[in-house]
Amino acid sequence: MAENLTLARPYAEAAFQLAKGSGGAAAGDLAAWSGALSRLANVAVDPVMEECIGNPRFTPEQLTQLCLDVAGDKLSTEQQNFVKVLVENNRLTVLPEISALFDVLKADAEDTKQAEITSAFPMDDVAQKNLVADLERKFGCRIRATVKLDPELIGGVRIAVGDEVIDASVRGKLAAMATALKN
């Protein structure tokens, strides 16, 4: 996995620079590239496509055309050329990592962070909006939140924003108490 990230990083950065273009970052271009890379990543991890990628009988031109055909006709000329470069350098298999790294670069450019909120119980819209507003104040940027349910938390929430985790769950507090009692 770490090796794939190392291989994917220069391609993600190149795609990001292409998306930004010479006139600065346009939100539409970044979003279009993000969507295209996501589609291409889904194509690359399809079992049939993985078999084709590993098949030496496919020429680079055939593999490029197959990938472009499956991805659909919504790819720009630059995005199609990007696929050709990936095929020529045998990097189609790292498309999921390229897509993920691109999304990180995009979020940084838009001053946005992704928050994963895990709650013991369903949250209503008002509570979720209030929590996101609190997180935006704390982190000083826009927050895009996804909410998951995990009844094993017993109560409260666990929030992950980047590398930072805020564990305000009953389960987390019980674990902290157990650790403190052992010491």
C-alpha cells in the first residue's frame, strides 16, 4: 500500500496541476477531475479490467481505449491523455490511490477537511449541523461530514478529522477509565 502511494503521488500532483490550469484553481475543473479520477479508479479495480490490465496480449493502445470506453465519454482530452500516460507507465493499478491523493490536494486547496462522525444513535439534522459548525470553528476550515452508526459506542460520538480523533463516546471514556485504573 505504501509503495502504491509513493507511485501514485506524482501522478496525483500532475493531475492536480492540470486541473488547476494556468489561470488558478477553478472549482469546476477540480470537481470534474475528481469525478473523472473516481470513475477511472472504479474502472481499474473492476475484476474484469484487472484481468485485462495484467494480460500481456493487450497492447497499450487497446488497454487505453478499453479504459476510456468503460469510463464513458465524459472525459476531457487532458483526462484521456492522462489515462494514456498511466497505461504507458503501467500505473493503471494505482488509480484508486491517485484518486484519493487528488481528493486530499483538492480539499486542501478548498480549505476543506473530511470528518467521519460515528454516533451510537441516529443524529437529527439540527444536531449534525451544530456539530459540524462546532468542528468548523475548532479546525478553522469548512468540514464535510459523513455520519455512521455504531451501537457499540454505547453513547456519544467519535469524530475523526484527518489524523485527529475526538472520542466523546461512552465506550471510549470507559476504556480510558480502565487504562487509568490499571496504572
